[in-house]
Amino acid sequence: MSTRLPTGGRFIDRSKPLNFKFNSRKLKGFEGDTVASALMANDQKVVGRSFKYHRPRGIVASGPEEPNALFTIGKDGEREPNQVGTITELAEGLEVKSQNHWPTLETDIGSMANLGSNLIPAGFYYKTFMAPRQAWKHLFEPAIRQSAGLGQPPTESDVDHYEHFYLHTDILVVGGGVAGLLATRLLAETGLRILLLEQSPNFGGRLVQDHAEFGEGASQDWVNSTLQELSSSKNVTMRLRTSVSGIYDHGFVIADERLPNTSGKSGYLKRRLWKIRTKRIVLATGAIERPLCFAGNDLPGVRLASGVRDYLINYGVSPGDRTAIITNNDDAYRTAIALAEVGLSVPLILDTRMEIRGTLPTRAKNLGLRIEPARGIGEVLGKKTVSGLEMCSQVGEGTSLEKIGCESIAVSGGWSPTVHLWSHCNGKLKWDETKVMFVPDWKHPPIDSHGKQNIFPIGSANGYLQLHEISSQVEQIVRQVAREFDKDLPEIQLPHTREITEDRCYGTWLIPYSMKPKKKMKAWVDYQNDVKVSDIDLAVLEGFESIEHSKRYTTLGMATDQGKTSNVNGIALVSHNLGIPMDKVGTTTFRPPYSPIPLGAIAGSAGKELFKPTRKTPIDAWHVSQNAHWEPVSDWRRPYCYLLEGESVENAVNRETLRVRTTVGMLDATTLGKILVKGKDAAKFLDLIYTNAISTLKPGRCRYGLMCDENGFLMDDGVVARLDETTFLCHTTTGGADHIHGWLEDWLQCEWWDWRVYTANITDQYVQIGVAGPEARNVLDKLGGMDLGEEELPFMSWKKGILGGHEVQVYRISFSGELSFEISVRASEGLELWEKIHEAGQEFSIEPYGTEALHVLRAEKGFIMIGDETDGTIIPQDLGLDWAISKKKDDFLGKRGQQRSYLIDPDRWKLVGLEVLDNDEPLPHGVYAQGETKNEFDHPRMEGRVTSTYYSPILKRPIAMGLVERGTERMGEVLKFNCGNKMVKAKIVSHIAYNTD
Amino acid sequence: MAKSTVGSTPKLNLLDDIGMILFRGDLKSKTLQNAIVEATGVKVPVRGKISTEDKTSIAWMSPDELLLILPLERVGELIEDLNHKMGKEDTLIWDISDLRSVFEIEGNFIREVLAKNTPIDLNRDKMRKGTFRRTRFGQIAVAFWFESETKWFMICRRSEAEYAQQLFEVSSKPGEIPSVF
Amino acid sequence: MLKLVCPYCGIEADETELVSGGEAHLKREGPDSTDDDFEGYLFLRENPKGVILERWRHAMGCGKWFHVARCTVTQEVFGTYPAQTFKPPPRIMEEIKSRRTGQENGLNSDKAEKFS
């Protein structure tokens, strides 16, 4: 039974009790507890069920390496699945739920998989894929879906907030343990900008619970005085609860900060994602303890020795009255000593090594603890939790020598430096046979943009586990880092400590060495993904010898903990099986994130209305007041139509379309791109940009122009107005403005850089109002100030003037076939002029029209729309726009591309009109015309498709345009369009449906 | 140790009646430099800077582009003057007073609020007085400069002003702002 | 996440302030070009394992295009330079040479010869 001790626990504040709920249990903890420490204090042994076999699992570790204690935290819109209990701080009223069990944590039907666990061997998923397709669909998939998986994703919208924070620094120190603190203190003297990030809520790492003294006195005093010193350094920034999740190219680092909910209310700032740019990184990420592989090592009550020590000293939690220790190194004796010192029983220390000589074992022996050398665990006893163990000879097959009763087993298989971040940007590792660990290979470090090493591991992350080695190691490396900034560290008194002789760890990968196959099926390597020793044996046996292959075949290290505790053991077992050395097996690739980051943190503030910028015109509020039904057009929002009281969208579009055809309508055309092109060479330049001639355009006149890319494909279209001899205003599509401006600049900057041309994207400077319909001129005449008569302002011309008291440019252009003017006015006056026109138009029943009416009007006249008739593979010739392609010009962008054989093929699909024969329904968008013959794949041959399709209220019938194979030569032919559930017949007609003159 | 603040957050105000002139040309040309200084009383800024005299500022936008910021009522006359002074030299001078929105940011922790949305180095020795920095704010293009630690300016496209305001508001919510600059 | 110095602004720009534009120093082939030359201009790109000369635009800044010499394997940057040139300036070529003495991850030999 694990319980809270009467005293102790340096992180908890016993004067501040907290209430929380685990499933239906109401429990109590203290401020400073993690969810895991509070659950242990309440004797919650089983905290979850395993991924595949639904085995009961308990807390194993005390840090982010924890594989089992994954919970769903919070409720409703705060709910987050798969939160790691060992790093989640307890808070008042917290709701914690266990995962992956049915119906309850205690009684899980899925654990029957346990009985037949040999039914889900390594490569199970791949093997089922090989089975008949029907078996997967009806047998395996439903079964796996029912049983596999972790927490359920929340369905509610997240009520909490997230943000990003960009920070530039000279040196980032990752990890606030003894090495990180010491490094920061040394570097602080240089005046360089230092950022120190610590993932837990406390600085000090393992220093205080593992070592009583450091430097002059108590280790806690050293931590406190160092922190005090650093907090007064202006150049040092320190953040707790901030986990570095990834290191990327050019010193870019992502760190995830968990913010405590100080208000206790929902809707608080939950996470801050730091986006850091740093010149150098000092990696003080420490090391992670490895478990050992013995039968029954996944039973709740089996924990890492360091974790047991942490719960005892940091949180005042007893792991159980009797704790047996199993180890292959000296460090685990610290746990034994700590337990004995608080008066708990340590019935047995099993040490797999033959000889035991270090200072710590001697101390344990002096405390009267029983130490058994060369012994291992044959099997753990107990059904749901540990009740004892069978001792065996380490070199044997596991025969029980003695049964020992205990509630808790503390395991230490040695330590692995936390090298993940070193490896993210290609830092290589090497196997250190003496230290029994993968350590950073300084000959192959990660490098910065100048090719220089930019990550410097120190302390145990660099393979130095002994405290007495740390000071000089850290100083030496940090001095090297400072020198790269031309800074010298001052000579200072380094804190030192008494040397403790720790004997070397011995690589013990199987306990016992000749473990029997049946036991191997109970010996876990990866707890979270349920990978056993037998699975790795099988993977190797089936030929998956590369570690990258056996990892994927067994799923070793692929869970949310990314194998923090299991990777090295897995590699060792592959090495053991193949009989090749560890460094020849190598490691799998470490990739970010080191610890999972919630999606909310990645999104930051870019959620809901800030997901994407919405560009709005100055008339936007007016549109809102007129009940606009919106359509997103690139980043803009534009009225699709305006709904009258109780009106359907369809009826609104028809009404607006007819309004333009019969009297007059007005359109907010502000979003159309407006690009100024000016200079001595502007005309020559535009002749190359547009397919038609622009240089022949006279000032005061407008011309419709096409732009193609170098493939010859139609990219954008619009009206060009010549303002004066050297100045042109090029209109683009709404979505094309930024792209076309960039396109023009690209050619000017990178190809014709000696030409005298300047461009400017002035789209937002003006509001552009389209007034179209037979009464358009009469409306504008009412405003007064300008003669807009046929002679003064003929079709395809423009002029400046004062209209209704506003300085305007009026363009006589039309996209509807009706009499039409586009009036351009400075944006700040746009709404006023819009309202004046609306007012003046009242006697002609003027109405605003939206983008859909605009589309119907242009389609009735057979005008093409970029993005409808074009899709990036269409040349103007396909659309019958040969008239807009100059035959005289030697060159324009796209001319060479259009000469290619495929594009001059007479069989290309050409733009035609399509008249539906059988019914009054418009053709669906994008449907294909199916020919009589089959293609080379024995599918019906397609001979055309619909590009634009609408109901025309003026013609009172559907209209459509489409691209049809040799379409223009096939007038009158009837095509069959495959509309899914039926074939619809349509006749090829002229693409101009309305007013064909 | 980073301090936290509660409540004291900067405010964003949209400025009215700001005149702006787009000026593209060869910034190295003597004619141009003289024309600018004679017409505005402000020297052409060096790369990455903004120079200000009285109510007129000139910002360096690119190697061949300046942004003149001045009282709106002076724009028309100044454009005429500049065009005249530039004579036959190639330029593009245009009234773009309505193209962009100008915001004034006032209060404490402005660097921190901006740092939530822009990837630039906002450390005090990097983003200094006189610096005119074009970058992004969230997902839109902007430029920043400042008069004092508690008074900054930001410009963005007019159609994106609402997004800029909303993003600023979210980022400057009273609550924890880590004081790092 | 790259960080490149815009040669026009003289500032380090974040990758998110930039837009990439593929291989640099392509020669435009116009209406009189052969099919092979045109294909090379339009479609054939080097995609080297090693040093590439490429185009970037300071889109969220001055709006100018510039060129970068970058190693596609290590992400080392050998320098940036304005786009108004037919070949990289000597300082860039020297920087590449000084850091790429062996064959591995260097500039393709045709290019090295052409631009030296």
C-alpha cells in the first residue's frame, strides 16, 4: 500500500490541501503535488490499461518519461486526453480520468486479450493486412478499433487560450538541474543574453534528492543562492514548466510552457509556445533511468528506483511498506538508503553484478540491508499488483531460489543521457561500453548555418553522471561556448563535492540471462505500446534486423513517450539476438517533439476568428446591414448576394441578376487588384507581361488583357487603363493581386533589372463601385459633376472627374454586357459615395448585387472567369481568346510555351456553351461528358467537362459553359454528362447565351 | 527571474488623417536626395531606418522605395512639388494615404505583446529607436517603429486592419505577460 | 526553420518572412528556343545533395528577390547576394570552396566551373 508519510516532501505544502477527483473517487492532495504523486499518496495502484493487452498498469516514473500514467484531465471544453500524470500539477477541483478501459479501470473486458496475448504478436497489424481483405474489414479492424488506442479526443470547442512568443537569445540553456544552473551562472558573467528553460516546476534537477551537499554546504542552499544570483542578472531569463520539444535548423527551438491556472477559472491562458532563435545551445537535459526486463515487470508496484526516491523525498510518499530493489549499478542504492532512512523496509537488494564494491552499497550494508550479488528476479508475484518476487540466479534460467514478500519493487537498469535534442539536427551518438550508454559524439555535432557546432551537451546529458565530475566538465565546455562569443569566463571558485566511488554499471539486458521463452512473453520492454522481449525476438527471427525495421515491426518506442525508457533496452535486445555490438545496431532517429505538444499550443492565438485574416472593404459594414450572405474570395469576404426578409439565396441571386438586366445594380468591386506600372519602359514591359499589345493603348483608354505563365497557361485577366504615356493601371482578379504584383516584380528584379519600370500594388487605396444596367448612366448623372455620355466616355475608356463631390476615376467597362461604369474613389470616401449612388438610384430601383449575380451575368455573356474556365492547364486559345493574343509581338511570357505540340493539338478541349435538353435543372458543377468509346484503361472516354453552370433568370433556363474536345467544330452535337445517379444530355451551342449580337 | 504583470497592458489606437506618399526611385540619386530634403525638410533615411522632423517622417521601405508620412492636408501639394523637383528622373510618386492603416500603440510591455506575433528580434539593442522594421504580425505584413518605449507605431494594409486589431487585443489581454525585454 | 540575411535590408529574416523561388541563375528561353533548351529552362532542375544556389523573396519585408548559397544536407549557408547578377559573386564561391574541400556535399562541378 502506497501512502503519504507523516513528514517530508520538499515540493508539497501540507498547509494547502487540494481536492481532486480520480474517476469517481474523491481524493485529497497538497499544493506542489503532481497528479501522479497525489494518486500514489492515495494508494491508487492501477492508473490505466495498456494499449494492446489492456493490462493493468501503475505509475513507473516521476518525470516526462512516464509511460503508463496517461489521463484525461478536465471536463467539457477544458478536457485534454493523454496528459502525463507525472508532469501535470495538481489543482483544486481537478478531474482526472483513466483511459483505455471498458467498462471500468478495475474490471476491463479488454484484458481478456491478455489471456491470448500471443494472438497479437509483433507485426500483428502488418500480418492482418496480408490476410484476405474481408478479414481485415469485418474481423480485425472492428476488434482493434474497440480495444486499441488511448484517450478520446474532445468533441467540444476548447475554452482555454494559447499563444506563441518569439524570443531571440545568444545562449539557450536547456534544463535547470545542477549542470544547467551552474552553466547559466558561469555564462551570466559574460553579459550575453541567456535563456534558461526547465521543464518541471522546480529548479535543481536531481541534485537535492540525490546529494545532501554541494559546494560550501547543503545542496538546496546552493540551488537557492544560485537562483537568487541569477534572478538579479538582467541578461538572464528563466522559465519553469517550459519543456523544449524540438531543435530545428539555424538555432530555431520550440519550447512548450504550461501555465498554472492561478485564477482557477476556465478560459485561462493554458500554454505558451516559445519560438526561440539562439546562437548556441547548452544541453543540460540530464539522463533517464532504464527499467530492467524480467517476467512480470509491468505489474503495478514495479517502479524506477529514481522515481521511488523522488516520490519519497520530493512528495513525502511511501511506495509501500516493503520495497525490494533490483539493480545493475550503484545509483539504486540511494533509493534503498533513502527508504531505510525514513524507516521503511527494504527486505532485499538484488544486484545482478558479481562484485559490489562502491561507497553506496557499503553504506547500505552498514544500514543492515540485505544485498544479494549475482541475483535477479525470476518472476514478480501478484495478480493486479506486486505482492512479492522470486529471486533467481542472474546467470541461470530463472529457477526460484527464494520467495520474498514486498509491495514495491524499485528497478534500475542504469541511465541513458537525454540526447534527443542533440539528435534532432543530426548530432550523432556513440555507444560507450564502459558507461553502458549512448553518449553525444562530439566528432559529429549538430551545426549552425556557418557550419559550426551549435549544441553543447553538459553534465549527465553528456554522459557524466557523477556529481564530483560535473563542475569541471561544465566549466570546461561553457568556457568553450563563451569563447565563441569572444568572451572569457572569469576565474571563479567552482562548487565541488566529496567524491563518491560509484562502481560501473553492468549492461544487464535480460533477467535472468537465459530467460525462458514463456517468461519472455511476460517481460516488457515498452510499457506504453505493449512490446515484450518475445516480440523483439520474433521480429529479429522474421528478418527485421535493422533497428529502424524492428522498431516499426514491433512498434517499440512509437507511443506518446517515444520510448524514453524503452529504446536502449530494445536496441540491446536486438544486439543480443543478432550477436552484434550496440554501436553497430545504432539507434532509431530521434525526432521532435521530445514531449507531446497540444494542438492548441501549435495553433496559438490563430483560432476561431483569427484562424486566417479576413480582408474587408470599407463598405463591409454596409453589406452587413443589408443582410449580406458571404462568400470568401481569396482572403477577402464578399457578399454572395443580399437576402431580403425571408428570401432564399437562389431567389436573391435571380432578383439581383434581373435587376441589372432590367434597370440597374451596384457592386462592391474594391477587391479587384489594382497595380500601378510606371516608367520609361512600362509599355515595353507590359507588352511582355500581357499576351496582347499594351503599348498601342492610348492614354484615356482601357483594354482587356490576359497574362500567362511561361507554360503558356492562362493565369490572370483584367482591364488595363493607360493613365498617361508612362503610367498604366493594371486590374487583376481579386485573388490574383498579390501574386501578380509579385510576378511583375520578379521579372523586373530578376530578368529585366535594367529596365526603368516601377510597380506598386495600390489595391487598398481605392474603393471601386460597379454600376451596371440600362439605367446606370442616369443614376450617375443624378450625382452630377461629370459628363459620362457616350461621346465623352465611350466604351473601354476612362476619365477623371468630380462625381457627387468626390474625386473619382470612372472606367467605362463591362463584365455583364450591360451599360456599366466602375467608379474608383479613395477608400476613406468609399462608403459615402456608395451611399450617395444607392440613394440616387432609388428612383431606378437600384439594388446591390453580389458575386453570384456577377457570375450569372458574365456567364450569360460567355465571359470567362479565372478559376472556373481555367485551372492552370488551360491556354487562352482553348477559350476562344485568340483575339487577345498578339500575332505581331516577337515575344511575351507564355508565347514559347504555347508553341508546344500538346498545346497546338487540334484535339484540345475548347470552350463552348452547353444547353440542357431533358430538364430545367442546371448541370452540376464540374461534371464530365462521357463518350461512346473506351480509353486504354477500359473506362469510358471523357470528352468534355462543365466549367460554369447557372440558372439564367433572364432566359428562364439553365445555362452552362464547358470545355469539349474539338468543341467549336461540333456545334449542335449532343453530349451525355455523367451526373452520378443519371446521365444528362446537353447540346453544344455558342458560349454566349444572352444577347448574342 | 521573469516578472509577470497583471492589468497593465498596451492599447492600440487607429490614427486618422495620416497622409502617406509612396515614393519609388533611385535612392542614391543626388536629385532625389535633394528633392526630398528640400520638399519635406527630412533627410532620406539610411537602410532600415525612419527619419522624422516635426510632423513628417520618411521610412526606408526597400532599396528603391520610401514611405512619406505626413499630415493629410499636405499630401497633394507635396506630390506636385516632388514631381516637379524630380524632373525627368524616373520615379513613381503616388498618394497612398488610404492604402494602409496607421496604429499608435501606447503603454507598457509593447515589445512583449508584439513578440507574441512577430518573428523579429525585439531585444532592446536590436530593435532601437529609429529602426523601421517591415515584418509580419500574425499572418499579415506590417511595419513597426517607435518614438519611445511606451509609444510605438504599426502600419498594415487597410483591409487587414481589423485582423491586426483583433490579434493585438487577444495578445494584450490582461493576464500574464512574461517580461523578457 | 531557416534564417537568411536579406542583402538589401541587411537584416536576418525568418523563414516565415520569406518565400522560396527555386533554383537561381536560370536562363530564360524565348520563342526561338529549341524544344530541349525550353524544356531545360521550364522543367529541369538540379535538386542537388549539397550546395544549391537558389532564389528567395523577402516577401514580408522589402519585397526583393535575392539569392542564397545553401547546403541541402546540412543547411549551412555560404552567403546571400542580390538577384541582379548572372553568377554568384566571388566571395560566395570562395566561401563554398573554403568549407567544401572534399567532394561531399559540394557544388556540382559543372556549376563550380561555370561560376568560378
